[in-house]
Amino acid sequence: MCRNGVGPFVDILKANDLKGDLKMRKLKIIEHISLDGVIQAPGGPNEDGDYPYGGWTRAYRDPAAGEVILAAHREPFDLLLGRHTYDIWSGFWPKAPSSPLADGLNAATKYVPTHRPDSLEWGPFEALGSDLVDSVRRIKATDGPRLIVWGSSTLTPVLLEHGLADEVLLFIYPVLLGKGKRFFPDGAPPRELLLTDTKVVPSGVMINTYTPAGPLRTG
């Protein structure tokens, strides 16, 4: 397996405006992440332009981590992807050999914020408008499977800030990259996460599951 995330391997949600009496679709963020917070190009050297450390997860690929990835996609799901992540994946997954993971990703509806909806080709898809928050609220309020976000560094801080993420699954690799796109960039409002599960696989990758727990408390 490969490519931008699927390669290698309390005060919960103050979003009262999202809840009401509706049963909301759950949204899970999944990332491969370095110790210094980089999520760019984990799967391969040419995955994301000229990033010099592409494929930084390769030495840590582990069947146990792969099983966690498969388990996360075993139930029906749709995808919420940033346009750049969508473009990377659309060049790989439609051509990938049939497997439970590839078949699931190809069959899932891809929700994609984009200013160029006419250029979307990997379907099924739905182009989202410029208001990401309202679009995701609308999708979560509809009937359908849970939503999974991979990569998409422009989306994750917005989803966390507005209480739209229900779970965060991080595959944490024992590497320091120094530069690259980060899971939580400078300037994003600080948040707290509640650790709900953790395990370490033989390769040294730590797999942590969190529930977003609201703004950072200090003092």
C-alpha cells in the first residue's frame, strides 16, 4: 500500500450547533505523522512535488500498522479530501490492483473543496464550495456512512477548530523531518485532544486514537 497516508503504514466537541436531535455522520481524521508534526509525502519520493524526504515511512512499514489501517476502512465510509490530496490519490488508486482497501477508496464518495470542479475525474465525487465549514456541517447532517479524512493539511485545522472532527487517528513515526506540511500549522487555534487508545507496533510506530476535546486550557 502507498500514497499520501494510506501507503505505509472532558469537554468533547463543543459543537452544539451540529448536534440537536440529529444523528450526525462521524468524521475521522487519519494521518501518518513525524515526531515534529509533518504529514507531507509519507508514501513515496515523488508523491508531493519536490519534497526531499518523500517516502519517509518506508523503513517502518509494518503488518500490524497495516491491519489498523484496514480496520479503519472496514465499515462503509466516504472521503473528505483536500484538492491536492485528491489529485495525488486520483493518480494512484484508480489504477491500483483490486483489494479491500483499494476497492473501498474507489467506491467511496469523495467530497472535495475545489475552485475547479470541472477538473474532478476520480468518482464518485461531490465538489464543495468555498465555505468548508458549512459544507461539512451539511454533509454530516445527511444520511450516509462515516467520513474519513487523509492528508489534506489545509482541511484538518479548520475541522478541529470548528468541532467537525469526532476522532483523530495518528500513526506516529520515530523520525524528525524538520520541514514539510504539518498536521497543525502555525497560527491555528490551539486545541486539546483526549487520548482514548494507544499501541506500539514492532517497527516502533505508535498508533494513538484521540477525541477532540475543545480549546486549549492554560494556567
